[in-house]
Amino acid sequence: MPEIGLAAANLKIKHDKGENLARFLELIEEAASKRVDILVLPEVGLQGYADFAFSQGTQEQADQKQYYLREAEPIPGPSTETIRLAAKKHGMYVQMGMAESTLHGNAIFNSTALIGPEGVVSVYRKMHNPFEWPYFNPGEDTPVAEVPIGNLASVICYDFCFPELMRVYALKGAEAILVSTAWPMTGHQRDDDFSGWAMDLAAQSNAFFNQVWVVISNHCEKRAYSQKLDYYGGSQIVDPRGKVVAYLGDEEGLAVHRADLQHEITQTRTLSFWGNNLLQDRRPEHYGVLVDESYRHPGSSPRWAQHDAPRPNVAGADGEPSAHKRVARASG
């Protein structure tokens, strides 16, 4: 495959859909001038992310819920169509983070829409979001979009902390994982903020362990919302070896890198790290505990415990150990 251009936007997002959409269109033009083929935009970048400082039942919370009810859109919808026209002009794929309206506006998801010249090719809804209630519902699906320039998967922010999800995508054939995020810091000093630095750690480790590309787009506002949060920025591109190849700190702009995605993945899985293919060398028969759900049901025994339990000593009709036991004993 030929080289393609990857870009991650580092952006200051507002609670103003019109302004954000106009900024996206400007970035698409800028990305096109840099020969970008895949552009990733931040989490809920279209409408702006939520302020979680408001208590249940307060007027402030009600106002914010009403904002999302009013500004959320279906996918496809007016804003995805605007992005499609710009994407078609430049032959580009754009991942846009947005509040997605469903169920006649009664259920809203924190979603990404992957939009190409042909329209919306994939929709992902944030899966791990217990703290986003009552604004956003959790998603369920893990789509991989097969488009001419590669196999693309999406995650949103906190999803990135769950390596099981990244591995699912790698096993489904994803070559690049596109991450739209609103990743904040705990404090205001970027150089020593662990909560922010954790995003860099997750980016490199997920890329390395799955030997795939990772492209992360984050907010970079300062003193945002009522909590005066500082977003980490750090929009970046990480290659399949876990090496950061493009990075922005606090400044707005685009982190851009060109590469042959498939070639670099092949090199990583056959030459780098002593030629170890980390998908080939898995032992999934030993990983059942990762998907065991018995803890959700009182009185249930974990499937892994049942699997690992000692086998009963089955005796023959004469009271002696059965044939397979005798063979095992004779063989020492």
C-alpha cells in the first residue's frame, strides 16, 4: 500500500456547535494542504464535552441535559453531511466526536462518526462511561471500518484504559485505532501531572502490545467549565512499535505523520522486537477469566474455577482406578 497521511487535532472546543463545526472545516482544509488522508477530531468536539460538577436534580444539571437534547444530532445528520462534503472534496476520512441523538432525542450517546467521501462508514459509541450518566448512554458495539486506505477502529477517552478492547480490535484486523478524547489533568502543571501523563503511557503501551497504529485527538482548553479543568492536549500519533512519531503539547494544531500503515505493521510483527508477533503468540485458552461474568450473578461459580477444578477419580467396576488413571500411574 502507498504511504498515507495521518493527523490528530489538538483543539480548544466550545459549547457552540456552529463555531466548532466551522473550526473543523478549517482544519480539514489545513489537513488537505498537508496531504492528510485520515483526520481525527476530539471527543464530543461538535457540541463540547460535559461539565460533571452539577449535582443530580439541580437546575444546572437540567440546563446541561437540555443543551445536549437540543444540540445532539442523529448519525447521519446535518453536521456529518457537512463534513462529508468537505471530506469528498479532498478524498479524506474524518473521525468526528459528537453527541448522537437516538430514540427521538430521549437517548444520547457519546459517539464518533467516521466520515469519508461516501458518507458515514462507521459509528462508535463510548462503551466505558459510568461517570457520564445522566447525559450519555453506554455503547455496545466494536466496529472495524474496512476502507480503501486501511482497517480503522475507534475508541473514546476512558475506553483507552481497557486493553481488552484494544486487543478485540487488533484481532478483528484493525490497523489503526483512532482515539477521540477529552482527557483532563488533575492539576495545572503539565510536566508532572500523572493523570495527563497516563494518556501517553496508554498510547504507547496499547500500540506496542497490539502492534497497531494509534492516533489520538484531545482537547487543549485551560480553565474549562465550572471546575476550571485544564485539558492535557498531547494529541499524537504512535507507530506499531509504540514509538511516538508526532506530538503536540498545549498548542492548537495538527500532529501529522506519513507512513505505509500495512508495511510498518508487517515489519513490526516480523522484524522488530526480535520478530515476535504478539497476536500469533497468544494463548487464548488460558484467558477465560477475562470474559467471565459470574461476578454479576450471586451464587455463581466462575467459569475459570470450574475449568481448573480437580477432576474426580473415576473408579472402574472393580473399585480399581479407571484405565486412563492406570496408564497415567504406570507412566510415572
